[in-house]
Amino acid sequence: MPGCETRVFGMSLLERLLRGLRETGATFRDVRVELAPGSPIPDSLPATLIRSLPLTWSQETGTPGERFRRALRSAAGEPFVALSADTVVDTRVVAHLCTTSGSFAFIHGDAHERGAVLRVDGEFAEPSSEEDSLLEISEQAIRSGSAKAFAASDFSGYIAMLRRNLPPYLFRIPDAESRDRAERFLFWSNYKGSTDFMTKYVYPPLVWAFVRPLARWRVHPNWVTGFDWIATFAAVPLFASGAWLPGLFLAYLMSVFDSVDGKLARLTYSSSKFGEFFDHGLDIVHPPLWYMAWAWGLEGGSVSSGMFQASLWLVGLYILDRIVAGIFKARHGASIHGASPLDERVRTFISRRNVNVVLFTAALIFDWIAPGYQVAVATFYFIVAWQVVSCAWHCQRLAQFWNARAPR
């Protein structure tokens, strides 16, 4: 089986395929791995992964065509999916092929990166022994009518969690250059379709610089999230005491790593319910603490000051905004930020942590350059007003689409 040693984000292609199979949630009677004759069973696969799948290892001789014919006969009419371990395969395609009926071949990629996934179900003509790759077997099956060509239009490419459409993909990885292209593609394909300006346009180079080595070192994303919790809460007393420079450093560091942990989890198939709760819980809880700390630091720590009272209004509006977004998701099963192309564009600059931190930073820099104008104070009140506008917008969208399907 080729590709066992090539690594994409720290995992061999074989491990990625097996993790992808587990990710589909499908129940497999048998997962047969064809190894080259004399090749040992890879010892780099985690024991938990091996135990989670009904793996059978085979080291039989013969060309891929001959091996495929043996697999076809042993299946005895039962459906099966054939994959090649020199490819990066879209898990959604595998999940779809596991639940559909009939024989399909999904072929994708350009030139030497072209690869295939083949589902066999029912009558299927045996390939000749001349085919030396799964790609050639799949192409021959389409030509003979044994399998239908699987197209991107055969299933919805919309990913609700990422609020974006992503066509199905498959890449064969014959060399390091192809691996690098695949890693770049996978990295960008895991970005949300609607997010704030900083996350979308400023942070990606920094996130990329951290994700690749962390994946290769097999660092679990929950460790990154744990670091985020420390940086987040360490910034609160710094903000409250007016130590803006170290506080903002931790704030921006936290914002970058808030993207790193999610990308790392999805790119290495390390997502979990606890990880999502750990990450999203921090995203929800910390902004009010930062806002109140900003107000406390700006006006010398007075609870009765107008600034601190405004921060309480800001926190209340923030909570209301989150509640409205939660109701929309419960009602429609999708994020309010992906309700329509307009909502996706609005998400770029609505009142959220990353946008507000940038506004506040710019104001502090202005006050440092030209003290006496109290731009930071004025900006804080503007952030409160901007939260009012953002909350009102989402309330309006919730009412507008309450009994109608949101036009994604």
C-alpha cells in the first residue's frame, strides 16, 4: 500500500484514511488494509485507532487489479468502498458513499495528483489484471458502465459548522510538493465562510505558522485551548490595572490561538465534544470580563463611574446578542451569521471580541501619541453603541426569518 510513510499534518496518509473512516460515524463490518508483500504492519498507528475499527491486514501478492478482483469475490455481493493510501480523501465523500446505493466512482485532481474512491454495490465487471492503480480501475468501471461517475452536485457541499460551501475533494500525494499543496488546501478549507476581519485576513499567516509544527509534534488541541484559558484570564487584571501593553499582547495571542486549536482539531481529526465545550465556553465567557476590565482600567476602578455602568450595559447587550443567535440556531439548525450572503458579510465587522479589541487598541495608540483627547474613553462608548446596533440587527434577522427559511 503506497503512501504509508508520507505525512500530512503529522499523520501518515494511512492513519488519516483510518481516522477519516472513524469520523464518518458509519458502522463497518470489516476494514481491510492491503499491504505490499513482506511489508510489516505499521507500528506508528495509535492503539486506540486500531481498536476502534475492525481492521484486517493483508499482504497478498498480485497487481492492484488482481487484488481488487479477490476483494470483489470475497465481498460476495456485499457493498464495499475501495480507497488508496496515497490519497487525502474528503471524509464527506466517504460518508456519502457508505450510505448511498449503487456503484460510484469519485475521481478528482489534476495531472499526477489525480486519485479515486470507488464504491462497489451489486453487479460489477471485474477489471483486467492490467490496471495498476485504483484510479485506472475506477476509470475503467465508468467506461464499462459498472459504476457511475460521482459528481460534486450529488450531495450538498454546505458545511453548517463552517458556514460555507466546499466542493468534495481528493488529492493523491506522490511527492513533497503535492503534500504541501494539500496541506495548504486543507488549512484554508477549514476556515469559516463568515468570520471577523482579523480572523479572515490578518491572523491566517500566524495560525499557519503554529498549526503545522503543532500537528507534526502531535500536540492535542485541548492543550492549546488550555493555554488560551490562561492567557485570557491573565489579561483581565492587567487590563483592570491599566497595564495595556501586556494585556493586549495576551489578548492578541489568545485570539490567534483561538483559531489554532480549532484548525488543529479538524486537520488532525482530534475534535471532541469536550474540546468544543472547552473552546466555545471560553469564547462565550471571557468578553464581558475584558469589557468590564477595560472600563475599570480607564476610569481608575470606580464601580459608580459612567464608564463602568456603560460596561454593564455592554455586557447585557452582549448576552442578549448571544441568546438571539442561540435561538436562531435552535430554530433553523444553522448559524445566524450564515443565514444569507449579507449576514456573512456583516459578520466581518459586527461587535465581537476581535473587532472591539482592534478598535480599543487603535484608540489607546492615539492617546499615547496625542494624550489629553481621551480617545479610548470615546471609543469605549462607541463600542457600546456598536453592540446596540449589532444586537438590533440580529433581533431583526431572527424576526424576519422566524417563519421562513433563511436564504443561505
